[in-house]
Amino acid sequence: MGRTGRRKGQRANTTFFCEDTETVLQAIALIELAKKGWVESVPTNNRVWSVLVHQILALTLQFGVISAEQCWQQLFIKYFPNNQFFAE
């Protein structure tokens, strides 16, 4: 099961990959429970540090070696030119 769309104001999307009858039944049960409002709340986090670490590791694999300055250029200047990553 994978969840996406956890941003504030967006509708969440859940995808189920079922390999047998039992997992199909479990997916149906989860959907029915969700329809009745029986789901745990999912807190949103504007700063997902695990994603940042993943991106740094991906850059390291891409370039072989990467300096802190190159990371800053690739991840922050390119995608967050106005420092909105650090805004509350």
C-alpha cells in the first residue's frame, strides 16, 4: 500500500498492490473503514528530512563526489530560489 498527496489542501491517494485474494480482501476492508471515518490522522510535515537525505545520496551517486556547495546549488538554489524551503 502506498499513500501520496499528503500536502495540506490536497486529497490523499492510496494505491494497493494485491497479489492474492487475502490482500484484496484486506484492501477492501481498509477502504470500507476509511469510508466510515475510521482512519488514523496523518500529520503533515513541511520539511521531510528523509527526502533531503535521499536527494543528497542520489546526487552523490550521480556525480561520484559532491561538495556541500554543489548540493546547495543543485537542491536549494535550483528548486527554492527564494529560500521558501526554510520558511515556516
